[in-house]
Amino acid sequence: MYIYGASGHAKVIFDIIQAMGQEVECIFDDNPQIVELNGHIISHSWNGESPIIIGIGNNEIRKKIASRLNCEFATAIHPSAVVASSAKIGEGTAVMHGAIIQPDAKIGKHCIINTGASVDHECVIEDYVHISPHATLCGNVHVGEGTWIGAGATVIPGVTIGKWCVIGAGSVVLKDIPDNTTAYGNPCKSKL
């Protein structure tokens, strides 16, 4: 398996790949100043090798890279994660240590379900979403493309969060959040 991007997020992806019993064949990065990650020499020229997973935590950058790569994308799921058999997980997605994805949840492409995050039954997570460590999405939550749910946030059942939103760490989301909104607090409110 290959990793594109040599960030801190890539270190976690690297660990997940090894925990899955697979080898990291090569790590690629566009920045010539980055020369090593976890003892692996970084390559600065990608020649279409795959399957590959993007090791960049920023949702917007991950989308830009995915849209320019024409290849097979890998999915990385840590063995300690609990994923229901009826859950669907899109290509390029990383499910971290101790995450839980419940029945009939749908996770899009190139998402990050981070350490200890919980995505309950029938949630729909669109592409390029990041659910941060220990965030909890109760049942039937819908999260739009590119949204970042902060660490420890809680979203009550049935709430819809729009595209390209930022939900602050520790927030409690009690009602729908429109597209392109930054919101935080308990209860969660839009930034003025």
C-alpha cells in the first residue's frame, strides 16, 4: 500500500496499515524539504502506484489531491475499530483506533473517522469529512461534504450539518447547521 502525503496524519495511517498486516511500499510528498517519515525515505515523484491512501488531515487539500490522482484508492481500518457489517465505507477513508461505526451508516470517500469517534446507526457522512477524536454522532445524523466535526463534539439524533462546516471541539449540536458555517458551544451556535 502507498501513502500520499507525509504529515502527522500520515504517521497514523502508516500505523494502521501495519496493524492491518500490510506493508507501506512507499510514501510520496510534493514538498522536497520532507525527506523521511517513520524511517521511510520520502519519494517526491509519484508514478501512479496504487492502491494509495492520502495521508493529509486537511479536508480541502485531501479533496484537491484526490481529484488530481487517477488511481485505485485504499481504505485503512484499524483492527481495534468496530464496524458493523451493514455499514458502508468509501474508498480512501481512514478509520482510526477504537472508532465505532454502527449498522447502516454510510461513510463517503476520503473521510477520516478519528480515534474513538462514534458514528451511530443510519448516519450519512459525505465525502472528505473529518470526524475528530471522540466525537459522537447519534443516530440518523447527516454530515455534508468537507465538514470538520471537532474533538469531543456531540450531535444529537436526526440533525443535518451542511457542507464545508466547522463544528468546534466539545460542541453540542442540537439543531441543523447550514452549509459553510462555523459553529461551536453548548448549545452549538453559529460564529458571528
